[in-house]
Amino acid sequence: MSQTTAFAAATQPITSDTRISTDSAGLRHGDITIESPLGAFPAYYAAPDQPGPHPVVLVVQEIFGVHEHIRDIARRLAKLGYLAIAPELYHRQGDVRGLEIAQIREIVFTVPDIQVLADLDASLDWALANGGDAERIAITGFCWGGRITWLYAAHQPRLKAAVAWYGKLRGFATDIQPRYPLDVIAELQAPVLALYGGADEGIPQPDLDLLQQQLTEAQSASQLQVYPGAPHAFHADYRPSYRAEAATDGWQRLREWFKQHGV
């Protein structure tokens, strides 16, 4: 598969002049199958090609699934010394890589949060059985995965740190997706660094203000960073939404956040 076709169809055409491409030199990486009580599912991993244990980072996909951008992020983290693993969290509901955005949304709305959290737990178990350090565990996620990052930070007590990139903060509760980040602030098991765009039309300023208010009231160690003028998906270097200054600053903050919290 070429680098271009490795991106989800809904993201085409790729913005090539700003796109970051990370090679696999010095890494172990590839597609794997993870077993779980709900059934096996695929994932992509990348890790330093040297003995561990390595700190673990779970990488939670955008709405487009585990396409080339998410795989590249896993390799970026591996270059920093992490064992990064990106599970295919829609696998049981369908393969979204060849679909248009409206079709993807139809699938995403059928993916139960309880399934997602269980598959992340199984992914973590795989990482710990394959060179991961049980004392150094983090998670990061983008867009759809940003919301999941918050939920997982309230779910997994072994987690040390989390970084959520522009995940939706609230919405209509359903049996499939019963809670949103603003519902779980008091339950966080690990501090979350929240990276959001001030010009994100899908996550308005009042939602960010409410998030900050709840974090303050809960005396949470989590932090909110808002980039004025940055749109949704400002870290997606392969899309027109990319904003290099905000993305670069956010990535540096991610690195410092993980280090600060022992990951």
C-alpha cells in the first residue's frame, strides 16, 4: 500500500507540503492481533528495537480509524522511547478506511464505549506482555479519540498521564455512549492535559469554560491549554486544518506532561 492510499479515503486529498512522515529506523513495528474477552481485534504498534521495559502509550484513533497518520504518531512516540499501540477500535462494527465521512459516522454511532474501554484494556495487557513497563502508562487520543482519552482516564487506575486533543466534551447520552468528558471530571484516575483549539466550531468556548470550571472545582491536576484561532484537528499535519505552531507546542507539552508524571 502506498503512503497516499494508506490514509483513510475520507481524508483525501492529503496535504503533502506540511505532512510529517516518520520512518521506522531503529524500531520494531507492525500490525498485530490482540485477544480479548470480546474477541480478537487488530492493532498497530511501534517500539524501540532494544530491550525494555519501555513506557507505554495507548494511541486512540481519530474518527478515520488507524490510518497512516495514527501509525505515524505511534512511530513518533516510539522514536522517543515509548512502546506505542494503536488498536482498531471500530473493528467489530466495520472497516472505515474506504468510506466517506457520513458513512463513517453511521458506524461510529454504533460503537459502544464499554467495548472501546475493554479493547483499550486488552491493548494495555498486550503491551505489558510484550516489553511494556507496568509502572509507566499513558494515553493520548485525537478528535473521536480525544473524548475516549478522557473516559479512559476515569476508567483505568494504572494510568499515570493522559493527553486529549480536541475531544468533544459533551453531547446527547445514549446507551451506546452514555457519558462525555464533562461527566467524569470528578472520577479521573490520572491527570489529563487537554489541548483544544479556540476556533473549533464543534467545541465552543462555553464548553471549554465549563471544563475549566469543573477542573478548578475538583481541584484536579489536569490542565487545559487553548490555542486561540486554531481550528479542530490542528495537529493533523496531513489536512488543511493543520496549524504548525499550535501542533508543535502541543506535542512539546505532551512530552513534558508525560515526563512530569513519570511516563
